[in-house]
Amino acid sequence: MEKWGKFSNLQKPGCVILVPCRDQMVKVVDMRLRQLYLKCESKTKDNVFVTIEVSVHYRVVKDKVKESYYELSLPKDQIRAYVFDVVRAEVPKKTLDEIFEDKEELALAVKDSLCKTMSTYGYQIVATPVTDIAPDREVKHALNQKQVQKNLRAGMEEKAMADKMVQICNAEARAEEIRIHAKAEADAKFHAGEGLSRQRQAIVDGLAESVKHFKLCNDEVDAKEVMDLIMLTQYFDMMQTIGTSKTGTNTIFIPHNPAAVGDLASQLRQGFLEGAACKDLKQPRKF
């Protein structure tokens, strides 16, 4: 309230009696908490332009209503100027990532600056939260593409690692399979050789037994003649088996005349003699 153009008093809400031409109500002050949205564009340390949105919550101090009216004509413009000054001083010190991480520090810096200044003019700064940090549209797109490429690279690395593990497992499986087959083939060849050795030993024992029985019956016949006779008998038995076979048989005779049997008998006899000689050499001599 003013009296004759000079500040008189503060009138609270309610019924008031005014004297015409003397008492005058010049300003109705809103004591509620008010909010001011401000947007400020600035450049970060890594040369990215961002728009910082700050919400200033302020109110008039009850004991300083006179100062808020007579000492400050445009409080919103004053608040806006200080907010822009703080934002453009703090943002260039940080990178874009640091601004997102340290948003509370920026809000606290704005509040401290406003409190020191606006308290003189009767305004209380309650809070100054930073409500939005918006980089340029192209910067957003570039950041999104960077993250997409990072995710794709991570996905490719995971896929490559999985393929590597699959190939290693397949190689180990193939190596194990080869090892098992090789061991089985070696065992089979060993048993086949052992069987063939036993078969030949049985043939030799049978021939020896036949020669022994034949000589018991006829002392005048020597072992060579008996072996030749046995070999001829086996030769003719083989020829008879091939000739009477009902199934198709492809046979190569090398040689196929009976005269060659004598040569075969000579070779067998020579082998027996050499084996017997080796056996005699291995036995210890008695003196």
C-alpha cells in the first residue's frame, strides 16, 4: 500500500478501508511458489551443442515483499540472465557424457548463483532442477548409430566366439573318432595277424602229423616224397572245389599246371629246413 505516492504498509488479505486520494493499492504480490522454465543452448567440451532445460522454483520472502517490488522490476528476466550465465560457464567444462552423469552438479551451481543474487531482492530460490539435456538431432542420430555399431560388434564377437567353440568341439570330436578308428583297426589287424599265424601253425602241425603217420606205415618213403604227395592232394582238392562251385567264381591260376606243385613243395621244404637250422642254433650246446 502507498500513501500519497509513498510506501505505507503491507496489507494482508481481507476487508480493507481505503481513504480516497490518499491510500492506494499499487501491487498484489503472489506469495505462492512459482515455476519458471528456461532453455539455454551451449557447447560442451567435446564440441557438441546441447540445449539445457532448467526449471526454477522461486517465491517471494514474506519479510522482503517491499524489496521484491521496489528494488527489482523484472524478476523473471533477472533469473533468466543468471541461469544462462551459469549454464554457459559450466557446460563448456564438461563433455556430453559428463553432463548427463553430473546433471545434479549443474543444478546445484545454478541454485547457488541464484540464491546469492536473488535473496537481496526478496526472492527465495527453492530448487533449480535440470529437467532435460537435448543434444542436436544429428548428434543424437550419430550417438544412436555408435551404440548400434557397438552392439553389432559385440554380437559379431559373440557369434565368432560361438563358431570358434563349435569348430574346436568338432575338431576334437573328429580327432577322437580318428583315434578310435585307428585303435580299432590296429586291434583288428593284430587279431587278424594272430589268427593267420595260428592258422599257418595249425597247417604246419597237420602236415607234420601227416608225414609222421605216413612214415610209420612205410619206412622206405622219405619226408620229401610225402610232402609232395600231400601238396598234390591239396592241389587237386582245390581244383575240384572250384569246378563244383555253383556260384560264380573268378579265379586266376598262377601257375595252374601240376608240375609247379613240386616247386611249391620245394619252397615249403626249404623253409622247414631253414627253420629247423635256426632252432638248432638257438639251443645251447652240450660238451
